[in-house]
Amino acid sequence: MIEATLFWRQVLKRANAGSSRAMLGITGGSLPDSPADGNFLVGDGSDWVQESGATARSSLGLGALATLGTVGPSQIDNNAVDETKLKDALVADFSEVVVAAGDSLLFGDASDAGKTKRDTIQGILDLAGGGGITRYEATILPEQMVPYLSTAPTLARTQGANVNTPSYETWAFDQTANESLFFGIRAPANWDLGNLTLEVIWTAASGSGTVAWRAKAGAFSDDDAIANDMAGATGITDTLLATGDVHISPTATFTPENTPAAGDYIIFSLDRNPPSDSLAADALLLAVRLQFTTTG
């Protein structure tokens, strides 16, 4: 034990690496006698060599020091964690989830991290809108509409050719007379009082050209008189693409008359304005699509 201790003391007292290697009987390759501060000891396959930090990083394939702060795919090859690979890893194994009206979504409560908030979906969830904004949608069919009797369009039923062909009802708006009808809907209780949007779904059995629709609405709260004028009609012009085809008009945006409030009963008026269109045939109304913007 005493001899071993004396031996290692002799190694440690050697003035340089060369004399230490000689003492141990080891061939040290290109190791210099005086090690430089910050250098690394690296094997080159046959000998041990002393390399600077920059040279050692190059030998190990680590690149320049300046690039190590942002390690990317070039440094770690195909194991890179980029946006696409992360999304694929997390989402690829999930099936699509269809969310319908009446379903519920759970959200974290921003004011209390320990709680969640349940929201019931009343219409279409508008993810692009952000801020918990949704849209409530309703489609009004012909049997839900009431014609203005003095200038009324004609309610007609089209029978399908067979059991596999749809039968449907339409209101036929004349090409010369200005005809109109009404329909109503209860506004959502969480309506944000923003503009409504309306689309006319229609077709035609003959002719070509454009159809000019006009829409307006009035809002009625509890104890409001129904006999209030509705002014400020908004025009919607659409072009017949092909007879017998479904046509969905451009969207009209407007605000109901009579100081609307959330939960109001909204009455709409829709008419055709023949002097402003060019379709020389009846315009057949299939439905009207409405949207209210609501809070979360």
C-alpha cells in the first residue's frame, strides 16, 4: 500500500504529460506535454489527441457554438420537434368529433384556474372569431312564412319524379308584380345585438338573368305593438346559374328596426323587386337562412 501511494505521488509530481506517460508506460499519441486551458481529450481512432473547444465540437458534429442556442432539424436530423411533427404526433390518432346544437363544451375559467365553465352550443361554433363568439343559425321553410295578402306570392308544391327524388314547397314570386311575405323568429337570449345576416335559397324553372330580393326586419319586445313600420330594406341580387338548381344568394347584413334587444321576437319581410332584376320568370323561394351573432 505504501509503495502504490508513493508511485502515484511520483506520477502527479511529473513536470509534464510526457514524463507521466513514460512513468506509466503509455503511448499517448499527439498529446502535448502542456495541456491548454479549455481543451478536450478526444480519441481519433488510433490515438488520444488534445483538441480545442471549436475543433472538438466539429469532431462531435455539434457545429458552431453560435448555432447551439437554436437546435433545429439539421442538428438532430429526423428527430426534430417542429410544428408539423408535433401536430401529427398529437392529432393523427384522433377521430373527427362532430359537435351538434345542444352539446356542451367545457372551458377553463380564466378567473379561477381551479374551475371549468360549461357552455351549451346553440348554433354554429365560430372558431375563427375567437373570444367565445358563436353564431345562432335558423332556416325558415315556406310553410313557416305568411304572405302579404294584397300582393302575395303563390305557394306551390313540386312533386318528385319518384320516391328517390325530392318533393318540395316554394313561394313563386312573380316577374312583374312586387310580391312579399313575412316570417318570425325569437332572437337568442345571448344575442350580442350585432347585425343579422340573411341568405335567400331559391330556384327557377325557366328563364335567365338576375333576381332582386329585398329584406327588412323589426324587433318586438314584451308589450310592444306589432303594428310598427319596418323600413330600410336591404337588397340582395343573385344570378340564375341553371334552371332547377339550388341557388344560395349572397349574404345580406342589416339591423332590425325598433331598438332590438336580446330575446326579442323578430319579424322579417321578404319581397322580390322585379324592376331591379332581369329574370323573366317566377323566382321560386325554397328557404331563408338567418344568423345571429351571440356571446359565449
